[in-house]
Amino acid sequence: MALKHIKTAAMPWSAPGGEFTGQFSAWTSKNLHEEAEGVSVSMWKLAPGGSDHAHQHDDADEHIYVLSGEFESNGVTYKAGDYIYRPAGEPHQSSSRVGAETFLVFVKKQPAP
């Protein structure tokens, strides 16, 4: 794989697509890297007053670093500088009064041989 340099500040925030269409309308994202059967790396922004529906990702672990703002998920408030690990299948729902920007690494589970 070749070295990749992405100027994220110049990228527009986009409405989520694919499995995230509709129910995550309070979120926008910047997709930075994606492997079909491996890891995806992205930035996500939750609008002030925004929330999503309760859901889970059965096929992937999530690693989240809060860049700015704060959001609540499952009774816990996460602020800038916090790190969250969510294993595959962990139900969650997020909301924010002030808005938040996060860095997300989504690690897809490999099927058992």
C-alpha cells in the first residue's frame, strides 16, 4: 500500500450513505480510508442537539477518539480527548447537546475458517 496524505480540513463533511443512510441524519462524515474486508478510517461529526437510533455493528469493532465537543452514549458522557472501544455486537445510541467530532477506526471481523 502506498503512502497516503489526506488534507482532511479541505474535505467536505458528507451525509452518511450505505447502511448509515436515514437513521443517522444528525451525523456527517469524512471517509479517509476503506478496505472492503478489513479496516475503515473516518471522521464523524454529530450536530448540536443531534442523536441517532439504538443500533449495533455485529461485524466490526469500533475504536473512537473524541476530537472536539462531547456526546453521550449509553449513560456516559465522552469529551474531547476520550477514547472509546466498542466490541462487535455492543448496542449503543449517541446524542449531543453541544455537538462532537470524532475519529473512528472500524475493524471488520474476519469470518471463522
